[in-house]
Amino acid sequence: MKQNSEKQGGFTLMELLVVITIMALLLTVTMVDLAGQRSKRNLKIALSGLTSSIREIQNYTFSGRNSEADSQPVQYYIIKLDAASSERSYVLQALYRDSSNTWRIKDIETVKLPKGIRFASVKPIAIDRPISPAEQTPSCALAAFKLPFGKVLFSPGCSSSPWSGSDYEDLVNYITNVDLSFDPSGNPVSSDSVMIVKLTDDTGTLSGTVTINGITGLITSP
């Protein structure tokens, strides 16, 4: 009787292994779930932050806030979206003429994306146009708001140096309804378009978009 009682009161090696395995599985599931929740939260923060940044520079053109750079009036506020950069960030900029009438670009703020969030690998930026080319999918683009009323312009490129022939020069030389052949680089600026910026997590399983409507000026994130 004593021997039987001792046997019933303990655990066999097999039972211990089963318990440890179950605990390990539960811990793994919990960690995966926490990581997933963290990614969802960070993606939401990134989309909200990008939306707010675009609205911020758009509001500058309406309110006149920060309307001077180096004591010179700003003519465009720009958000530079470089999906090809390893920095995982975007830049808010001011474009203006200095006292010698030379165009200058001034970085106002660099905003880093939350940890684990990046621009999508495929079509990180898409510019949909009602006329040919119907869609442009650059890896780097500019969304500009022109003072004083916030007219929206999109450039499917980010080159700034040298100034002559750069994407920034294309912005300031843009004329509505101009023939698309005016730009020898094949990257015409547009205003009657919609820009869609896509963000994702590092695994590529989560994604979200921010949309800038060049006609209405609305910025949305579903």
C-alpha cells in the first residue's frame, strides 16, 4: 500500500515532458500574438502619423504658419517620400527663393516610421492619373502644396541636384494641362491625380494606405 501511494503522488518523466511541451507552446502562441498586436499598433500609428504630417504641411499653405524660411517667403510645402531609402522615414520640406532669387530646399522635419514598419515592397507609391500614363509607381515621389491656397502637385521623382532638370524644378515649372511631353525625363508633374502611399510591417502580412486626392485636397487613411 505504501509503495502504491508513493507512485500515485509523483510525476513520471513522460508526464513532465508533456507539461513542459504544452507550456512552451502556450508561451510561443502568446509571444506571437503580442508581436502581432504590436505590429498592428505600430502600423496604425504610422498611418495616423503620415496622415497628420501631410495635413500639417497642407495647413501651412492656408494659415501662413511657418511661411518664411531664411527670412524668405515659402512658395511650396512638400513631403518627400523615399521608399528606396534604408532610413524608413519621410521628410517635410519648404521650397523657396533666397535673396539672390535662387531656389532653395529646406528640410523642416524628418519623421521616422515606427519600429517594424516600412514602405511596401511592391507599389509603395502609386500616382493614378485620369490621362496617360494612367498609373505611375515610383520608389520616390514628392507631394507638394503650393501657397497660398494649397494647390496639390505630384512629382514621380525626388531628384534635386543639379537643379536644372530636377524633379523640384519640374514642380515649379508646372503648368496645368500642359502637354505631357514637356518633361524629357518622362516623369510629368500632375495635379489632377491621386497619390496612394502604402505602408506594411516587416513580415508583409499587414498593410495600410494613405491617399492624397490632388483634385479635392482630401487626405484619407481607411
